Amino acid sequence: MGFLDKLKAGLQKTKNALFGKIHDMLSHFVRVDEDMLDELEEILICSDVGVEATESIIEELRLRIKDGRLKEKEQVIGTLQEIISRMIGAGEPLKLDTVPSVILVIGVNGAGKTTSIGKISNRLREEGKKVVVAAADTFRAAAIDQLQVWCDRAKVEMVHQSEGSDPAAVVYDAISYARTHGTEVLIIDTAGRLQNKTNLMNELAKINRVIDRELPGACRENLLVLDATTGQNAISQAKEFRKTADITGIVLNKMDGTAKGGMILSIRQELDVPVKFIGVGEKLDDMREFDPDEFAKAIFE
């Protein structure tokens, strides 16, 4: 099964929750009017499209009704597809132009951070890049062992110290390893503790200082891993993490287990941060760079 087929299968719950309900709703209306827009608004919000994104969609539909571009209920689905596709925006690939480049991975425990690192590492290795992973989540029990399992699966090297070590020291060692081994991409795992924001901020600041000092001018990506099944709670997490880190992209995990795929619109509308990877399963090849056109096909076709 190709990735597009996996994506379509993985997004079936979202498709049914969103467009299945919209089709059912339209069958009860004769014309496009405010009552229809009210019901549509409720469906979009319940599908975790988000309040801000939903308001933007409904307002554009209202304007099209007023200026005569939207007259018949048969036009609603096509118009929604057009609006939503535009809101998702274009894809933004990783910027990995220096040797080495750095990917800092953050996210709460349980969001799928470890598995995402393994899958991204595998993806980059298959593209011909030499990858090393820094196990800088030194606080969570078994985090290093779990990461090692995924690095072994992805066939990439991992730099680590013992549990409880200074994360910044692990990053320093990993940078030294990257320099001496011609590594093209250094991926850094970090602790997933959101409840103590002060410690998290201090830890990330230390790590960033080491990177700035040892790899000045290196391309940097700060990827936030989110669990799609948590819907709007994931958006709230992203807003909190953004207070402590300059997030350059989102890794949206577990899209195959949720009817809340509409949250991609919330991410764009409320955070203005691109989704860079999307995961639809637990296998090593079940994650890929986010392609808005593929996503639209999976949802709309």
C-alpha cells in the first residue's frame, strides 16, 4: 500500500466526521441561507477545525452568498474544498542546507516523539543523508533505551550518556560526533515536560546555547510533535511550547486514529506554523513530509 493510500485510509475517520456530516446536513436544506451556515459552523467546530478557522470559513461563505457566487447547496462542498485547501497552504520542506544541520524535537510525553524521531531518521537516511540522534531526554525512565530501539530500526547512530545526565552535555557530545563523522543531520531528542515550564525553558536555552556556540550558522529546525487524537488540546500545547521555543514546524502524529484531522486548519490559522510531517501508523515508513495536495485528495476525494 502506497503512502497516499495509507493517508486516505488513515484520514477516513476525519473525512466521515467532516464531510459525511456536511452531506447529511445539506440533504435537509433547500437553499443556502443563515440556518445552513449555523449548522455548518457547528459541524466544523465539532470536527476540531477550531473556532478561528471556522469563523473564517463561515464568513467567506457568507460573503459569497451575498455577492451571488454561492447560490445553490450543490456548490457548498466544492466551495469548502477550495477554501480549506487555500487555508492549509503550501508545503514547507525542512531546511537542511548546512553540514551538519540540526533538528531539535520537542513535545509532551506520549505524543509520539520517540517514534517520530525514528521515522524521520529513517526517511532522511533513505534520502541518502547521514544522520545521528542525540538522546537528550535524560530524565524520563527508559527514554534512552526506547530511542535506541528506534534508531536501530532506522539504521542510524545514537549518542547518549547515562540517565540523569545533563542534556546539554549530551548535545555537546553529539555535535562532536557529527563533526568527526561527517554527519549531515543531527536530530536532538528533548525532555517532554510541559508542566514545569521554567525548567523546560532553561533546559532548551542551555541546549540552544551549545548549538549556537558549537555550530554557528547551522540550519536549524525546531519541530513540535503533536498527538492528533487530542484535537484542540494539542493546539493549546503548541501555544505553550511556543512560549519557550521558536517552533519552525509541526509533526502531526496518530492521524490514523482520530476524527479530528480538521485541527490542521487550526494549526495554520491560530499558530501560523507549517505542518512538516504527518504520521498515519506505527511502522517505520508510516510518516512522511506533509503534502497539502495529498492531504486534500485524501479528505475530499
